[in-house]
Amino acid sequence: MKGKLYIVGFGPGDANHITYRAVEAIKASDTIIGYKTYVELIKDLLDSKQQIISTGMTEEVSRAQAAIKLAEAGHHVSVISSGDSGVYGMAGLIYEVLIEQGWNKETGVEIEVIPGISAVHSCGSLLGAPIMHDSCTISLSDHLTPWSIIEKRLEAAAAADFVIALYNPKSGRRTKQIVEARRILLKYRSPNTPVGLVKSAYRERQNIVITTLEKMLDYEIGMLTTVIIGNSSTFVYDDLMITPRGYKRKYTLDSEIQPLKPHERLKKEAEPWSLENLESKESELFKQKTPFQLACEAIAMLDQKQHFVVEQPSNMSIFEFAVSPGVANKRFTPEQFQLLAEIVGNEGRMDYSRDHQLLISIPTNNPKKIVEQISNVGLLVMPVGNVVTVKACDFCDGEKTEPIPYAEELQRRFGGKAMPKELKIGINGCGMACYNAVMEDIGIVYRKGKFDVFLGAKPVGRTAHPGQLIEEGLEADQLVDLIEKIIEEYKEHAHPNERLFKYFKRKKVLAGYEYQDNEPKLNLQPIPCVD
């Protein structure tokens, strides 16, 4: 009888995530060989007639040798690995042992490698979509690989902006490696880079933490943990890690009508970042130079003692954003102002708005770096335009703390969210409502442990009026859900550039609340235009 050796990856260990072929191979085998923890994870697939050989950690070579010997003797053998057998699993080792014995495919025992879901992918699915772009896996175990090589791989992956999955990050005796890995990564990544820690994915003791590169060591990390570190574009949304692939460069994701038609998207001019365009960059720049610039360069080449600074054409765009110390905090620090002054410089512009924000406009080709610098000094950076702006009083200089978490949660959930027209949420921390929250699109007033909610104010014009009171004494735990319902309905159904109060008046019902006409009834004469 001819034997066969299956090298099986059974995924994370959950019955719903093992492939049909893996189950077939395990059931077709008379012998199962694996690390005892792995055998335990697939015990429901085994029967009493099968021979089970389980060993401890660091006995991989003996498992491989035993499996080959049994297969050569005519047995059907499954060597099992969690995840994928070809990713830090048994597949490579078994082939190495076979090669040492002079094996070849034609005359030797038959081998079938059966893939499984690797930890990087099972953990990635629980975190959201962190592996959407170029990524790599690095094991921090230096039992078989010299640490000097692991260091080089960490340096290269960090510098190349890969999403990185760290396997075997820490054990009872190996505690320094994860600390060193983080130190290397911080040379190239922002401290705020999202990091996902997933322990025992899809198993009984599953645990998921989303944190940052700066704070990742504050949490438990062990041999059953996979650490996924985002790249420079990875962000966290609603407790999910997401790494964009770059669709925003060519598509408008919140619009059904795209600026580029299908036949235009692959044209050279639509991809200024491509290799083809980069190769021709020098010749293009040469064509763009003025006769004066060319003359200066010619003179400089004739007389090397003269130095002429020839400015290259600028590809910078104008980056506009809003900055504030926070939702409740209204105090800037000298350090923050100093950084803003340096960033704005002589070329930019900084204006103060009535929403307690600094509106900044600067030329740059690296807006992400600007946001990172400003965020690192504790400032809140928000987009401007047709987005949600969350405004709040200072809660009596922070003394009235009870409503502050709700204001911050509204900012976290909705601040900067794209809208048909700018939408402002105003929050007052007490019944005095001195901050005029009732004159915003959505007004929220905290009173006696509950919230009053106003909807559809018209803050300017001769028919200006406060919002309509739609909820009085709303329970605190219902606030965020109500605001979300209002925002989502308005976003989905409003016309472009239609203010919320106009939408409410047109539709007559918003989020289940009926519109009440409270505009002043005045006999107004047309106002003359004034130059």
C-alpha cells in the first residue's frame, strides 16, 4: 500500500474556518501528528480508530521524521499546523528533512500541502481591514533566526511603510524582542500608528485590543498574540483598523458620479505617482523651466564660482483644515501656538473662527505629516467645508464635567463626517444655555442629568430662529443614537447644499419628529444690497 503525507493547515482552530479539503485529509488519514494543543483544537474531527501522535513545543523535527517514516511505510498521515502550514508551519521543515534523505517527487512518498487561514488574515478579519495594502509577516522568535537578521527585516519593513504582522512576539523568557521591535518601528512610524493585538483568534479565549504603537506595550502580549501594525495611512474608525488602498486618488467615494470615466482612469495623466510618470519627471520639469531659469543654469555651469538658486515648479496643493484644543478645552498652550506658527510660516494663513477653531490654509504636498505633527502636541485636527462640526461651551472652565464625555463621544463619532451642507452640533453643559447651542443645526442642552435636544435652527438672516425642541429630558444613554439617526437621515436624503433647517421644513418629518413652523411672521421689505 502506497502511503501519503498531508501537511494540513487548519486555520485559527474554529470549525467554521477550516477548509473542506483539510477536513477530507484529516478524515482520510490513519495517523494524525501534531503539537498537542493543535490536536486538542481539532479533536471533534478525529475518531477512535486513528492513531494520534502529539508532542510538545520544540519537537517539530521529531514530528517531521516520524511522519515521513510512517508515510513511507504505507500510512496516510496528516501533520497538522494551526493557521497555514506554509507560514511558520510544518511544510518547509518536512521538505527540508525529505531533501536530506534524498527524496524526489517521482519516486518518493506523495506529499500534499493543504493551505489554511494564516493568523495574519484571521486576526486581520477581526480587526477590520488592516491588510488591504502591501504587508509582511515577521516572527520575533530568535530561537532559529539570529536577532541581527530580524532587526534588519524590521528596519526594512518599517522604512518601506509595510503593514506588519508580528508572529511569536513574546514568551515567558523572550520579553525584550517586542520592546526592541517597537523601538525600531518608532524610528519610522508615528506614535499614533494604529496597532491591533489579537489573542486566540476565533477560539474560546479570543481577545481583541486596538491601541497605538506608543501604548501597545501597556497591554498583555504573549505567544498566542498576533500584533498587526498599520502603515502611515491606516486609521481607526468605530473600533476597526482600516488601511486604504488608494481609491480616493481616483474616485469620489461618497458620490455616485465619478470625476473620471472608466476609460480615463488608466491614462498616464491620471496617475502622476506611477513609475512611468516618475521616469519622465526630469524631462517634464526641464520643459517647464523659463528661459531665465535655463540662462541661470547655463551661466552657473560656465562659472562654477557663481551659485544661482533655480526654483523648480511647485506641485504643492493648498491644505485647509481646522484646529482646536478639543471639544471642551478652549486653551491653547505656547508650545501649540509655536508649532502652528512654524507650520503656517509666511506662505500660509491662519484665521480665528466663531466656532472656537483656528482655520488654517497652507501649501504642502504632505498633509499627513502636518496632521501628525499637530496631533502630537494634543490639538484636534478637523476637515472644513460641508462636514459635521461639534461645538461646545467650556463647561464652566471644565468644572461641570458630567456632560463632557457625551460631547467628546459626539466629536469622535461624527466630527468631520461629510454632509450635503455644513452641519453644526452645539452643546451646552447646563440649562443656562449661554453658549447658544439652540441656535445651531442640532442643539443639545444638558440639564439635571438629562438632555434637551433642539433641531433645525436658522442662525442668520432676518427670519433667524432657534431650533425646535424635539426632546425634553432625554436619557443620556439615548443621546448618541438619536443624533446618529438624525445625521444619517439628513445625509442620505437632503439635496446638495441644503441646510438642515431647510430639509426639515421641506420634508416635514425628520427622524420621526414632525416639523413645527416657528419662523417669525414679519412683513419684511426686501433688503437693499450694500457694496
